[in-house]
Amino acid sequence: MIDRKQSATLKRTYVLSCGTLLFGGYKMSKLDRQIGILTILLRHKRVTTGYLAERFDVSVRTIQRDLDSIAVAGIPLTTLQGPSGGVEIMDGYSIERSVFTVDEIETLLSALRGTDSILTESYTERLMEKLSEQGVDRSFPTAFEIDLGDRHAGTLIEKIREIRKAIANHQCVAFTYSAESGDTERIVEPCRLLFRWGNWYLFAFCRLRGDYRLFKLQRLWSLNVTDCLYTPRAEDHLPQDWDECFIGDIDLVAVFDPCVRYRLIEEYDPSMLEQTTDGRFQFRFRFAFTDHLVSWLLSFGSHVEIVAPDEIRHRVVDEANSLIARNNHDRQLS
């Protein structure tokens, strides 16, 4: 049952109920359903409990209990009998437009436009339709735009759509995954879709490894949502801090020339740079993947000196010598 403390949340979030964007797999909760019922009541003059039961795939008895909870929360409802009867919000009651400030509306629209960029349906249009009924201009401007797609947007959108469906229906997903060690065939129990540091990832329980793994969507191919169902595992398996999935055990210390400082600022943060006495910049960060780190360091050419660890420095030197050997047959390696 919604208590009076929850009613404020109910009033503030009703406009999102019929199109809530979920990247994790859970079924609609009681509160979500009650917010959805309130949305429908605000948009329509009158509806029947039978319609609501069918809309939310629950019994009429459950809908009646939800309506009782909404009434207790302070929303005045009235029930009319007869062929044209049903339940409706009492005349004269409306949620005030001041529920959302201008900044809140701008933030909501910017976030939803971002998700629209990688989904096949527009949540922005749904929100604007509902806000327009409360007097908000449909052409409401925003100060910034978010695009969560990439240059392979078509492939990415299809992957996200299929994985979202699998998460919602608790279906295992099969795919080919390209990693440092080569290609492997995986069957996983999808748990979350995650957008982090400019890339999309799937957090899932991998049946091949017998543990949770993070898969980069761009390395994931031949995706197939299987007919095999799984029972969702306990939420305590989810990381408390998603940063833990991206920060590894390779503690890099390197010194960079001033001419590449802009790249470090762009990719990380100025606070991570310490200027040395000779005018260069020392950088320190914990990386998770050796191959990625070596490739990244090589991209700086002669403008980086690796201080630690020794194995990374040796690996970079070996890769550089191999590169020279493969591309310059007329000169001796030094």
C-alpha cells in the first residue's frame, strides 16, 4: 500500500509510468503499477477496473486494492455504476504543473532523448504527450543533447533491443565474443545493460566461466536470444560500485611529454597529472586489460616513458620491435 510519504513520489513520477526505461530485468512492482494506474486516470476521463486489470495483467481484485491505496495516498477517486460506469478522478482535481521545475523537465527530456538515440521507440514523445496535457509546450528547448549511439548505431540498437527483451523474459543469450585470448562461444544469463566511458556493456552470468562477466557490446557477435529460461539470481551479486568492473590490478606509472598532455586531459582528468621538474607529466592509473594498455601506450609513440610496472614496459618494447620488423625490412633493429 502507498503511504502518504510515498504519495509525493507518486505525484512526481506518474508521467514516466507507461514508458519506464529499464535496462535491468525486473517485473513491474506494486508501486510502478499504481503509478501507471494514476497516469491512465489522469489521461482518461473514466476507465473500468476490467480495462485496468487487462492493461497491467493482474486480477480485478488486485486493481481494486491498488485503487484503494491510491485513494489513501490522497488522490480523490469516485466510482460510477452502470454500463458507462467506471472509476475516475473527481472533477476539479489535477496534479499541479509546479510538480516539475523547468530544470527538472529539461533534465528529463535530455536524458530521454539520449535513450531515444539507441532505442527503436521514442520515450521523449511519450513524455511530451503527457506533459503537454499539463500545459508544457511540446517544443520545450533543452540546453544540451545526449547521443548514446555510435558509428555502428544500427547494429548496436538491434543488440540492445534483443538483450532488453531477454532480460525482461529471463531468457538466456548466446553469442560469439572476441577477447584478447580469441573468440569464444558464450551462453549467458543477462542481468544489466550498462553505458560506461563511451561504450555499452552487458553484465551477465556466464555459464562457460561459471561467474559474472562484463561483455563489451561491440565485441559481441551472432547474438541469439534462446528459448532457455533462467531463474534470476540474488541482487547481492551485482557490484556495489560499477567502477570496480573497469579498474584493474595493473598499476601504471608513466611520464608523458607536454605535447600529448591534451590527450590525457581528454581521456582522464587534469588532477591525475603531476608535473615533473623537467616539464613532463607523470600519470598513474590502474588498468584492467594488458592488451588494451599496451596498445594505448604505443599510440603515444616516443612521447611516453613507462616507469612501472616492468612487465608492461618490456611488453611495449617487444611490440614496438615487432612493429619495426614487420614494416621496415631495410633497417636493422636497434
